[in-house]
Amino acid sequence: MKVLGIVGYSGNGKTRLLQRLIPLLIGRGITVSTIKHTHHSVRVDETHDISRRLTEAGAVDVAVAGRERWALLHESRDDEEPQMGELVGRMAPVDLVLVEGFKRHPHPKIEVHRPSAGKPLLARDDPHVIAVATDGPLPMVELPILDLNDPAAIATFIVDRMDLARR
């Protein structure tokens, strides 16, 4: 499976870009999965809070399953936070895994950068950033610059760069 990260500071539009890219890639016959790295507590069944009650009772894994989807929640307890490669290894095979976050992991990444947010460009210090998707000018950046408002062009860049066109 090929892995591509979407990185950037909070509020720059990473999730929104993923929401727009996934259907475009699927429309080209590419199977896609995602991993979202978060610093917040992960909860899937908030309506009934089943997983919280069962993990508090001592369960290590809780599977929540229904007709349309299922999720396996693993209680890490004293374990280290899982590494990105470990999570990818647990996923069903697909053509492309899009990862939001894990910005310090050495995998190819597209940075989502909005100059108006006033944050520094991650690409300047990360050799794994292969392009920058932005909605403003970025002088003196020697990487491909992608229009954040043109997800179809970004999808084409991903297909070409990740060698997915043959699928």
C-alpha cells in the first residue's frame, strides 16, 4: 500500500481537502483508506458510550459493529502511542492510505498551508514534503505549488506522483 500524508497546522483545511480528494481518487478507480492522528480522546459510539463503559470495566479491545460499519477500539493503557506504520499494517489492503497528521513521520507528504494563518511553512524543515497546497503566494519555495481550491489538480498530482495511474 502506498502512503501519502496531508500535513499542516490546525485550521488550515487538511480534513476538508481530504473530504474533497477521496471521491475524486475513488472516481479514478483508486481504493483509499485514511488514518487521522489526533491528540484528543478517540470515541466512536458517543451516543451510547458503550466503549467507554466496557473499557473502564477492563476490556482491552471493544468491537462496535452494525449493519453499515464496524470499529475495533483498542485500549492502549500503558502502551506507547501506536506508530503510523503499525496502523497501516492493520488496515485492509488498498491502493492508497491518506494520513492526516503524523507530520514528523518520514513518509511523502503534501503540506496544506494558508499564508493568511501566519504559521511557518513546515516544508522548509521537512525533506519529506513533496508539494504545498496553498491559497496564496509562496515565494522562494522550490516544491510543486498546488492550488488548494483545485482538488481535481491535486488529485492528478497525487495519482502521477504516487504512480497510481495504472490502476
